[in-house]
Amino acid sequence: MKKLLIAVLLMNGIALSANAQKFMTRTGKVTFFSSTPLENIEAYNNQVAGVIDAKTGDVAFIVPIKGFRFEKALMQEHFNENYMESDKYPKADLKGTIVNLKDVDFNKDGNYNVKITGKLTIHGVTRNVSLPGTITIKGDNITASSKFSARTADYDIKIPSLVAGKIANEIEVTVNSILKKM
């Protein structure tokens, strides 16, 4: 009986230490910005779920498309119905790996530049990506941030000619999410 108890405690300890290597959020933030001479469009989403595994460098983020909020309700409606078809494609996601994981010390506060390679899926289209980012460590929390561009044509997002001058072909995406140690 003692051996069984010791084995269970050891396994729980291993599981706990493995979990301590993961950071997660359910309230991450993603914004996008479209700039044209006719109009600037910005939206934000605070419903992003994400996990970073400090041991393996695996990264996964899921963005619910209907979670984006716009200044004007009509923009939000057109975004969901006409461009992103959010009933058909309800989420965007990134699955990747921190390539330079050895440059990040998850046990030491600081800012670390990272490069993530993986697959980004938007509007049902998956593309290989290489994205710059920063991991800021402060205690048991990390902030993952990145800024990159995504071309609407690369993800089969159709912009009607009637509004083509109001929506940029390349959208600036900014990620800034606080993840807590699991």
C-alpha cells in the first residue's frame, strides 16, 4: 500500500511540474487595423484563448471571429456576414512552435524576442507562417505579443469592388495577451 501511495504522489508531482511549464489565457487580445486613404477600420477581440508550452515551445491560439468589436455596428455586421462569413468559419487559429526557444528563460523576468513558425488558419484557409514576437516574463505570468500583416487575398477573403477603396488588401494584426502559469 505504501508503494502505491508513493507512486501516486510521484506521478502527481510529475504531472504538476509538467503543468507548471504551460501558460494559458482565455482573455487574450487581438486587434486588427485596416488603413486606406478613404477610411481606417479597427477592431479588437478580448476572447482569445491561448497556450504556450515553455518546455516544448508549442504555441496555440484560437480567435472566435464573432468576438471582434468595431466602432460601428454596421461594420461589425458586414465583417461577420460578408467578409469573414463567421457562421461558416467561426474561428481563426495559430498552431506553431517557438523556433528559438533556447533564447527564452521562463524562470527569469525579462523581454525575449521570439520567432514562431507554424500554421495560421483564417477563413478556412491554412497557410505556413513565420511570425516575429516578444515574450515578456514577469513572475508567473507572461505577455505574448506580436505584430504582423495578413493579406486578405491569401485567405480567400473577397472584398467587393464597391468598398475596395475602404478596406486594405493587407491587414495589420496585433496580438497582446497575458498568459498565466497553469
